[in-house]
Amino acid sequence: MNFPTGGVGEELPDPFAYPREAHQRRHGPVGYTNHQAFKPWLRDEFMFRCVYCLFREAWYPDRHASFSVDHIASQVSAPDRICDYANMVYACTRCNSARQDVDVLDPTTSPPGVHLRVRGDGTIAALTAEGQDLIDQLGLDVESLVRVRCYYLDLIALKREHPDDARVDRLFLQSFGYPDDLPDLTRLRPPGGNLREGSESTSFHSRRAEGTLRRYY
């Protein structure tokens, strides 16, 4: 079954709504000795966007090349967990670089939506002291990021006002559609296997092949 294609009444994405529940791992690859090998799994795990700023691969000219494997407990503070999938998230290189070796809020145990909220004008509000620390450490409320948020919020508003305009739809899908190069996890063979055996079949690549993937998210 194919999902609707963006006509009148279809729910549009809310790209800057931080999750209000802790992230539950969908995959569990084990055994890679280079942490970069986990990146295809993390792309699918975190839906091709940065866990900190929520910016998407599609918003960067070089797509996933502007994203990296980030360690919740830094490599300095937890060298024994460098290749522990449970200690990894997906982050844009800007946020990863801003983090440096500072341990920050763990989105897999503490829901970001409890600590952060993006306002309608693109600015970001701290709901807790931990949220403010994250904003300060990563520079999440700098003017350049606010402008980007406003642009995509305006694009969603434009799509809502003109749901059947082909040009608007094309621009919208370029920003909110899934990547063309969805990782095929069924072809990967982690040396230690996948602790969540069978999760490969729930990947976005598999769902696209089945025809059950929406055009956007």
C-alpha cells in the first residue's frame, strides 16, 4: 500500500518538534572495530537528521557527508565505548564539532522535548537548565540556525496554502523527502551480528521497496 501523496488534508511534518520520549533503539549492530562503520545503521536509526539541532541530510549540499557518528559519552571520557552502538547517535558535523569532548544531554535516556522547544519564529527556548546548557554548548540559537528554521517553516506553510501546486510540491519534497540513497541494512554484516535481529527488514530502505514509505517525514 502506498501512502498519500500530499494532497489536501494530509498531515505535514513538524520538523523542529523535539521528541518527548527517550529514543528506543531499533537496531543493534555489534563487532565493528571502526566506529565509522556504524554510520549506515545510525542514519536509519535517527531518520537522517541530527539528534541535537534536527537539521536533515537533505538540507546540506553534500547530504550525509555533513553528518557523523557522535558519541554520547565522549571518546575521551569513555574510550572503552568508542565502538558501542548504544553510545552512538547521529549528528551533523557542526553540532559534533561544537560538542568537542564535553558530555551533553543524552537524547536516548532524556527526551529532548522535555528540555527544548522551537518557537514559531525559529528561535529555541530552554525548558530546563539542562536544555539551556545544550543550547549554549552547541550554539543552537545562533542567528544563522534561526534563519534556516524560519525558511523551512515558511516552506511548510507554503505547502499548506498550496497543496496541489506542482512547483511547491517539488520544493517541499526536496526538503522533506527521504534520501535517495537509503542504506540497505540487509546487505550489511556486522561481525558480531545484530542484537535486534530482523530489524533490517524495518529499515526505511526495506519499507520503500515494499511501497509502504511515505514520500516525506
